[in-house]
Amino acid sequence: MARSQHPRRLGAILALLVLSSAVLLAGPVPAASAAGDDGRLLLVMDSSGSMKEPTPSGQTKIAAAKDALRRVVRSLPESQQVGLRVYGAKVFSRSDPGACKDTQLVAPLETGNRARLLQAIAGYRPYGETPIGVALQQAGKDLGDEGKRNIVLVSDGEPTCEPDPCPVARELARRGIDLRIDVVGLAVGSKARSELSCIARAGRGSYYDVDSAVGLANSLEKLSTRASRPYATTGEAVTGTATAQDAPTIGAGDWVDELGPDGSPTGTRTYRLQREIDGSTLHVSASMRSDPSVDDDGVRLELTTADDGSTCGGSGITAQRTGGELLSASTSAGALGVGGTSTADSPCVTGDLVATVERQNGTDVGPLELRVIEEPPVEDVDALPASRTPRSWAAPPSGRPTRTVGGASFVDAPLLRPGTYRDTIVPGEVLTYQVEVAWGQRLTAEVHYPTMSGKLADVVSRQSPTASVSVVSPARARSTLSSSALQGPSSQLALTDRGETLGAGTAAVAYRSRAEPEPVQGASLAGRYTVIVFLDRDDARTNYVVPFTLDIGVRGQERGAPSYTEPADDPESTSASPTPSDEPSATPAEDSGDGSSFLVVPVLGVLVVLGVAVAGVALRRRRG
């Protein structure tokens, strides 16, 4: 099948690359960060005479760049401080003394300046020389010396003027750790590629070569949203200790800490869990993103009694791949235990507990999120329906896809209705989606990767990255049934160019499911379940966009809701900002394409956005 040549795709590529650096500018920030603190982004655009040349599709380079810039400007948040500098736009002749100083700040760094940026983009024309060094010097002055600063340089050729831009970039980078320079080489030759790569390395950034890539135009909006949003955690800050003797006391709610390397002083975190209701069930989870550089990074969670250290529950999880998976260890302590035993008078049910989180094999430092749910006792457990494990796979309905944008974490996961959605994913990325599942209902999800062609087929068949789909409960407990055991699609496989289908689902949600082993046990709370789609990074560290469709199904009638002895609170009303919308996604459908378009970008720095879980259930929040 011949690869289509859409005249705007090169512009889409450029927009993607420019926006990919915006996430690096924003960087990890706490949930309580001030509005508008998105850092400063300066776009430095080549307007030299060579930008008049056509791209393989027939569109000129300058037209492609302008299309891309317009998309960028329309996608960035209003709080983003962004400006535009051009070079080579005014002086035609190299013999003119001003040719090698030809650079202008056509849109100053401001917030809410979308109209001004669009006007500036329309106004500049390809004209003169390529004074990259001078443009970078001026860009450094534009950005100042403090705060998060990102320069994104776009050029189609090597510099033609002094000073040498590579030392200039190195000097700018020395001014502070919060400045980086990312470079996009637009259809450049080997010499220009080498010089532009040097600028990126010296500026602690990444170089992107778009010489022969064909963009996924339909994925641009989604990718720009993904790239421009900062990482957000949810919960109140807490600092756990290495031992239980001096552990901080926390109650029901969401908490954020930092987990260090295995064996380090911060590699073990301990907390005292305050129980406020006798006989309640405490659901506890510890979530983190695995270290991408370690094959078997993991986390373990143990619950013990505060009085004598008796074991009340525990679980651990280990990453299956090296792309940076979303890991969540979850356990609970309540009157109804595995096997249906009643332990209402146990210290695990009547007193405070100690939660111990241990890092296993990881070598980096990253956010750790704790969720503590205190579920009130139930009036008549025996009157509730027994757990029901499906006997066969129930494929979700499939229809015309609606476009959606998967979350970068559970905080910003979109809330979806049952239906068919389309999205895109890149290697090393976690995407999250939330679905409301009531008592008595069962969730199923299928991910369909299309038959691929052209260069996307070549790179996927050569690298065969592992793709997976899974489901976690509102308590972040693993709930993914073995779909293959139910004669359904596998939940994990090596992606090929032939097109693949993956599946994941839960048992029917029932209170008494907590008496069953995993993963049936995971379906014991009603609320927002989270579907996690993951594509492992490949060995070559290439970055390419893969389209897919996601079918979501919720089956069964609402039944078996427990009657609690006192009201239970809803955590969604107090989640830290930003939160997923309370309204399910219903974006108008668009053409889903055939999967033949793609982007291949050699990536020197893989963009990884950490994900942590937020879900909705009957939650007993911490009382002040």
C-alpha cells in the first residue's frame, strides 16, 4: 500500500517536536503549584533563504513551519509564557554588515499572547543568512537568568555566521540548571546535522532529525496536549521514615512522598495509619513509575498492626519491561478476608496499622503516591451477592471511533463512557483512561492496533516493542482477568506490523470479591476503574507514533450495593488539581486513518511522564 503524502504532515511533525520540548520546560511540579508557573518557552525559527525550498510533498519549508507554529500556539495553555524569535528574515545580502546580526524578537515572552504570536507568524518571510549563534545569544537575553527556560531552535541548515553556536549554547547552559536547548533539524545534510546536534548536546537538550519522517496529522492535537501539560500528583505531602518508631501518622486520603533507590535511606518509607471507625476496611496502595533503566524495578507494601507488628496484609509488583511502567502495590485489612473468613475482632480490623513501602531494585528517585481508603463496615455481608467470575470473554461493543486524549497520569485520565475511542501512543508511554463501574457490573477493554505500512511497519516489525493493557480498581488494586483464559485476546504481546488486538477486563464488581484471590479480589469496590495502555520503549531508543482504537464495555445490571453502617465519602470531590473531568468524554468523531502515517524521530532524551493513580470509590477521608 502506497504511503500517502499529505502536504501538511511535515508541519505536523515540526509542531510535535516543538511541543515535545515544552513538557521538559514544565518539568515535574507538585499538585499545589501556582497557576501560570509553566516556565518560559522561546521558539527560535529559521527564516533564511533556504526555507523557500520545497519539502518532498511540494509544500515549502517555511509554509510547513508556519502551519506547525500555528498549531503550537493554539495548543499551548494560556498560562504558558511563550515568545517567538526569528533569524534571517530582514537582510538579504551576505555582504551587508547586518546580515550576520539579522534576528528579531517578533513576539515577546508573555502569557495570553496567542493573537500576537499568530500575527507574528504570518508576518515573517524566508530571506537571508543563518546567524544561529547570534540568535541564541539574544534568546538567552530574552529568557533571563532565572526559572525554567527552554529554547526550541528550528533550522534547515548549518550556520553561516559567527559566532559558532555550539559554544554559545554551552555558555547559556552554564547559567543555570533550568535552561535547556532543543533543536529540530528540518531536512538537513550530514554536516548541518552534526552542528545542530552539537548545539543540542551543549544546551542539555535533544536533537530531532525530521529529514524523512511523515507525520501523523490526526495525532497532533493529542500529542500537543500531552507535551504541554506538566506532571501532576494528587494528595497531601508527607515524609515517611525508615522505621515505624517515628513514622508520621496519616489517615484516609491521598498522600505524596518520594521513594529513593533500593537499599538507600529513602528506599523504605513507613507510615502509621490512623483508623477512625472500628471494624472498617482499610484499602492501602503505593503507586510509582518504574525506573526505565532497570529490568526488574518493583515496589512492595506491607501492613502490620501498630501494637505488636503482626502481619495484616501485603503485596508486591515488579515491572515486566524497561520502559517505565506504572506500578501499584495494593492490599487491604478488613473483617472479610480471603476465603470468606470473618475476623471482626482482629487487631488488623480494630486498631491502627503501620504501612511499610519498600523499593526493590530501582536506582532512581521519584514520586510515591499513597492512597488510603477507609470503608465503613457493612450491615449484612451474608445478604450481598457472591462474587462472580466470568466464564468467557465478553468483547466490548465496537463502533465509529471518537477521538480522545489519554492521561499522562491518573490525575488527568479522561472519564470515558462505554464506546470506541481512538488515540496514539509512543514507545515508553503510559496512557490512562477512567470508566465508571457500578456494583454488579463488569468492565472489558480491547486495544486494536491497525495493520501498518510504510516506515511505521518497518520500524515496528524490526523492534517489536511489547504492548499491554491492564485494569486497576478505584483502590489501585490489580483487577485484570486473564482474557486469554476466557478465550479472549492477550493482555500483553509483542507488537507487529500485522495489527494486533489486546484485551483486559474485570470480574463483576461485588463486595464479597475481596474474599477471592487476585485478580477477582480487585473488583470489590464500585467507582472509577482505570484502563492502562502501555507501549514499551524499544532497544534502539527510537520514537514513533502508533495509532490505536480502544473499545470500552460495561456489562451487567447494577446490583448488590452494600449498606454501610455510616455514610462513605467520595474522594473525587477532594482530589488535587488538575482532576479528570466529571463529565465523560464525548469528543466528535474524526477520520481514524489506516495507520500508514507515522513519525520516526531519533531521540537522545526519552520523554517519560510519570503516572500515578487517582480513582473513585466509597472512601472514608481523613478527618481534620
